[in-house]
Amino acid sequence: MLNLAIVQPTVVGNGWQPYCTVPFKGSNCHTSQPHLNYRHSGVNCPALFSSHSIFSFNTMTAPPDAPDLRPLLDLGVAFSASRVLLTAVELDLFTLLSRGPLTASEIATALKLHQPAVPDFADALLSLNMLTREGDGPEARYSNGPLPAYYLVKGTPTYKGGFFEMCAIRLYQYWGHFTEALQTGRCQNESHPRNAGAKDVWSSIFGTDEKLEEFMQAMGALTNDAQRELAKKMDWGTVSSHLDLGGALGLLSCEVVSANPHVKSTTLDLERVSKLARKNIARRGLTDKISIASGSFWDWPFTKADVITMGLILHDYDLEKKMVLLRKAYDALNPGGRLVAIDHLIEDDRRGSVPALLMSLNMLVDQEGGFDFTSRDFDGWVKEVGFDHSEKIELVPPLNAVIAYKKGS
Amino acid sequence: MLNLAIVQPTVVGNGWQPYCTVPFKGSNCHTSQPHLNYRHSGVNCPALFSSHSIFSFNTMTAPPDAPDLRPLLDLGVAFSASRVLLTAVELDLFTLLSRGPLTASEIATALKLHQPAVPDFADALLSLNMLTREGDGPEARYSNGPLPAYYLVKGTPTYKGGFFEMCAIRLYQYWGHFTEALQTGRCQNESHPRNAGAKDVWSSIFGTDEKLEEFMQAMGALTNDAQRELAKKMDWGTVSSHLDLGGALGLLSCEVVSANPHVKSTTLDLERVSKLARKNIARRGLTDKISIASGSFWDWPFTKADVITMGLILHDYDLEKKMVLLRKAYDALNPGGRLVAIDHLIEDDRRGSVPALLMSLNMLVDQEGGFDFTSRDFDGWVKEVGFDHSEKIELVPPLNAVIAYKKGS
């Protein structure tokens, strides 16, 4: 039978024989009850695989010094390990287990799952260190591993699962068309005609203010540590006014004025979002410190400020739009002012930045024209619009900041 | 702006504050040019996220002893890293680069890719250790890293990319519906109504004998090391006759008779496949040693044998069908004979078998009713059909073998 499934052997040392053509000697076969049951066989379609006849002549032996195949297989099938976690978050398994250990059968009942599939699902999560298990067999009870217990239980202050929910219901699928994105440069998300039906997914995230807020809290949970670091690490001593562009719920403004009470901060985002920012800022008792502005940063005339920040904004756009924003920020800054961009900065040597490079490719899949950049790229752009110089500061890698300095008067 | 993209910060130690409800003080906002540009906003759909109002009251600070978030994020976004490799194999980038180093621009031209996306793609592969790079910037030239150079260049005897091609064009997408598979127990592959159009993909793999053979060579490349190990490691001294069920191109039979020239082997597979097996066996000059039988092992009356083998067969089926095959094998074995199953055996404690458990979940996604098993499961089944005892032998983990012994007469 054909095996279409994940196989993950390693290479063992064996006598190495270079491939060679063995003379064709004819054949001698016993046949019995011919039978063919391939699904969808018989239709000839454009080839995805080209033919390499030499291939079928090889003896498939590996030399003693063959490199270990496993890292390649691990990366090649990592999508399935990743998907197991994303589905667990999507089903909210970890919140369920936070209430107490459950058997596979109890999990199946609570989450309405196909009973026979649950032990493999749970034990795969166990082997990936996401669950723990007490006992064996049908009576065994599963609990959350340390990481999901801390980060993936909804309703706790440390929940960071919102991003994984997004991956589970959107990004995983859209990355399935990464090849096309690479061939065409075209976004593969809801905007692609193929995904006309995905409108529902999008609406389920943003359909109500409550959902929108929950989503932004979830996304904010992943960037808030870097924002807090910026509020502490950068010198805010001489800063009177701060403007955060695309500030979402105003989390960065909250961090800035909490750590630097002399600063007056303004957070700008679209009207529907800024309504939520107002609520969030009020809850934190910072209403007097932070102004909330509604509008698109493309249209809104930036107020004068000593520091302008953009967190995960610049990477959303193509170079032309990036330059428009940088110019606009330059013009709005007071003499001696600073523009700060928080992003997944690619290392200048572009050799080891896995998360930043994946993020940039994610822009290709999910954000028309967007791309991430190095601090050297940023330095070139900001000098072009008039800034004096720039520097990079480490926040919470891979989220870091670049700061562009405008000359004093 | 909303950020929908992959973010991968780590948690840093900060003063831990338990979440609390801050009194609502009212708001004070500046609005300007209200503007809303969310894609697909405004439609209210069934919630995928439930609401947890307490969540929005937290201060999102992490305690000093917060566990490192990075392993969780790495696993959560591993699908995209995996997809980058699969797309590189799908585009046959590594075969292209085996002919000599190329710049990003030359790669884009040769593979007809969107030029601006290629540097991030190539540098992501570089950072994942799949490529190397000489130089920087537009003149930099990329070459294959050691693993792709060895395993992912088509037309070489060590090519193992066929499996990744399958992942790229089939399994990645079907795993996108893993949640549904878990909820319904239903296969998510070409047989699912959603994938009616995927018929073309299937046909492109099996539409011609040449493609079918190439595919089977590719799959065989991943199991052949384990087959060779079985041929060497098991005691074949007393064996006269061997029958391999679902033998594909007859690779296992070739290994058995090469290592144990006294054995007469029969390889059984569907007619279309056994035609190819005949060619392959003839090329290896083993036609006199190996009989080729055509048919389905469900219908074919097994010939008597001292050893019957099934490589990656048993895991394809549900328990009822597994038992039918085991019974049929028992009946066909000579007294003192052995049944050998090569599969991704799940460890008996089901605690650390990531590849085997993912394989079993892959059966859920791609093979109706199929599942992998432990050697203890196997032992129970074979005793039920009359075997005396069984043992596990290590081949090339995670591919291992279980051997069931029939009593002598």
C-alpha cells in the first residue's frame, strides 16, 4: 500500500554505493486478482513533479558519513506539531484543564470531540511538553504543563493565547498558500478571492466591540513587555509630549506615563478602537495623563511632540508608505525630538533572525506590501527624510526598537 | 493599527501585580477625522472566542518567575518555518542551487518568483540552516546547506524530498482542518467534499506510471534504511520463504534477499504497482530471487511463508481491519513462522513519542480509521489471533519493528 503519511526515520551508516544503472534483465512475476483502488486515479494533470529517470536506478544506500536526517524531518513536519498546539488553543483545552485534571474521555465529552482520537491528541501534547499526565490508559488524567498553565488559560492576566487563536483560524491556512505568495507577491488572506467565505472568520473576531477589545488585549499581551521596556529604558527625562501612532488600547501610552509621570501622552487609533482605548485608560486611572485621538494616521495631522512612537506599524506597509509615515513624523517632531519604531528588527547581517524573517514573510502572506527591516534599512530611510542619526536599542528580542533623532534648533 | 502577524517576544522579569479592577473614572478624549478601514467589519457571526470581561482589567505585568514564553511561541509559529522549507522543496530550489550559487535576483528569475520577496525567503532558509550565503546585499550568493545538499537535490541517490513534496501540496493543507478531524473523526484529505478540486493534485502524483514510480521511490527513500536494518538484524537463518504485503516497489524484498541469499521472497501489491516492482527488481538483478504478486491483500489468498512482513501497512486501518490482516497472516504462516510489522511504534508509556503520535494523528487527517500503536497493543492483538508471543526490535527510530511468533508444530 502507498504510504502518504509522516515518516521520520534517521539515517544509519551503511556501505555507500554510488548510484549506477543495473542492466535490465527482464521480469518474472506471479499475478493474482488484479485490483486497483487508488482514489482519483487515471486523470492526467499538469505535472508538479518533473521526471528524473536516473532516480529510479539508485540503490538507496547511505554512506557512513551521511548527515543526520532528523533535523530536516523535524522542520518538515513541524507544521503538524504546531497545528496540534493551535488546535488545543482553538478548542480552549487549557482553560478546561485549569479547572482540574481530566481523562481523555472526559476531555472528549467536554469539548465534543471524537472519542477515539483524543488519547493520541492528548499524548502528543504531552510529548510536546504542553500537558502532563498522571497514570496510564483510559483512567489516566491530564493536566496543563507549566507553559500552558501560565500563558494559555483564558481569563487570567497572563493569557497570551489570542495570537495562537489567530494562527489557528487564519494564519495557518493562509500560509498554506505561501508558494503562491512568493510567486505573485499577492496577499493570501481574506482579501484573496479564494477566501471569500473567510469573511465570517474575520467578523467573528471584529464583529462586536467586545470581541475587538479581547483581540487587541490578546495582541497587546505579546507586545506589552517590550513597551514597558521602552518606557523604562529610553531616556524620557526631557520629554514633555509623546504621541503613539496606531496605539490600539493605549497600552504603550499607559506604560510611558506610568514610568515617566511628567510626560503627557496622546494615543491615536481608528475611532472604533479609540473608544476602547478610552475605557482601558480610564480603568487604569490614567485618563488625566493620556489624550485619546481618533482617526487614521494617514489623514490625521500629527500634533507636535517630543517623541513619536510606532509599535508594529512600520512593517505593515510598502516602502513608499513607510516613507510617508517617516516624513510625517519628522515634520511633527519638535526640534531635538525622537521617532521610535518598535518592530521585529532583522539583524543587520540577515543571518540569524528567524522570528523577524518569518514575520516579514508573514507580511507577504497577510499584509499587502508589508515587510520587516534591519536597523540599517531604517537608518537610511530616516536620514533621507531629514533625521540626523539613529540607533537601535534592545527591548525584548525579537521585539526591539530603532530611534531616529531630529536635530535640535 | 491592528497587528495580525507573528510576534515572538520573550517575557522579562518585572514587578508582579495581581490583576485588579481599577475604578472607572470616565474619559477625556480628542477625536479627529473618524475613520474606519477594517476589512470585512460589521457582520456579527458565531463567536469563536468567548468573552472574559475580567481579562481586560489586568495590568499585564509578568512576575519575575514567569516561565520563558519562547518555547511556546516557537511551537506556535513552527508551521510557518516548516512551510518555508516545504515551499523551497516544492519549487525545487535546492536542485537549482546544486548547480552553483545564485543571487536572490537570479533565484527569482529562475523560479519565476516575485523578486522583492526572495531575499527574505532565502535569508529565512539561511537562518533555518537550509542555505548558506556568501556576501551581503543584492550581490550575495546562496548555496545549499549540508542537509539540503545531501537530501533535497533531485536526481541524486540520496534524495528524500518526495515526502516533503507531499507535505507541501497535500498534508499541510489537510492538517489545517485538524480541529474538524478531532471533532468528527473524519478524514480531511481528497475524500472530504471540501476538497473536490484536489482531485487534480492527486492525479498529478499518480496520473502516470512514471509519476507513481517516482512517488514510491520517494516514499521508499524514507523507509529503506529501516528495511535494510530488518534484513540484517533479524535472524533469517531458518527462513526459506518470505512474503511482503503491500511491498510497493519491492524494496524490502530486495534488502531481504540481498542480505540473506537463501531466502525466496514474494512481494505483493496492486497490479499497477507490481508492474513497477517488476521493473525495479529486474534493474537490481534480483528477478530470480523475488516473486512478484499482483492483487489486494484483502482479497489475495496469502501464500504459505516462514516470515510475513508489513511495512507501514497496519497503521493504515481501523482495529477491525487490523485484526483481519493479523488473522490472515497467522493462518498463512508456517508453524514457527513470524509476522513482522514495521511502523512508527508509539512507546508503551506514550510519553515521548512525538513522531509516532504525530503520525497517528496524521492517520486521523489522511487515512480513514487508521492509527498507530504501541508494541503492547500489538502484543495483545497477535495473542488474540493465536500467536505465542511478540517482541519489539529497534530499526531506525522512530521506525521500529514488532515481531509476532507462531508456535512450532
